[in-house]
Amino acid sequence: MNILLDTHVFLWWSLEPERLPSKLIHIMSSPENSIFLSVASSWESEIKIGLGKLILSEPLQTIINREIQNNDWKILPIHLKHTYQLGKLPPIHRDPFDRILIAQAMSEGLAIATKDSFIQSYKKVKILWD
């Protein structure tokens, strides 16, 4: 399975894994699944760090590089086809970072690991949580 992480899932996995359901941890840990982290999640995190809404004990780059190395995560860039997909999304979710994650998942055929109920409202996206 190919899985795109919502930003909070990435942060919880890296910093507070006890906040994740054990089933999701098992899925994410399985070597037959591929985990993707969107550039949008790094972007969103850096904005929150700059605003003082996210405080980390080490640089975000260090955390991301460690996950890539230790868990073979793949980075998903934002492509034009992802932005074009945004125009096809119903206006359920207003957060631009979550909307691009939804568009990326739809364009790339990825499941999204998320607790976000707004993202879970999109019927064309497979959600992993419980």
C-alpha cells in the first residue's frame, strides 16, 4: 500500500507515537508499504514553527532526514497535476495544506493516514486511521 502522511501523523510518528492507533503504526512499519511525506507537510510545519505554533527540540530537517533514512520514506513534491486536481475538489475542507494533500492522494492513488474528519469526508480518498 502507498500511504501519504497528513502533517500531524508525520509529527506524531516522529515525536509522539503514542498518539497514533496501534493498527496504523503496524501498517506504517510494514516494509511492504511505501510511506510518502509531502513537501506541503514540511512547508506547513515550517510556517507553524515560524509563528511559534510548533516547537521542536531539533530542526525539522533533522527529523525528516532521520525518517527518510530510518524508514525509507519518500518525499512527494507538488506537481502541476496536483494543483489542477484542487479545482475538482468539493469545498469541504478550507485548509490549503490539507487540500493539496487530498489532491496529491487522488492524483497519485495514495491512501492518507489522518485523524482529520474533514479529510475523511472526501469519499474518493482512502483513509487510514483506526
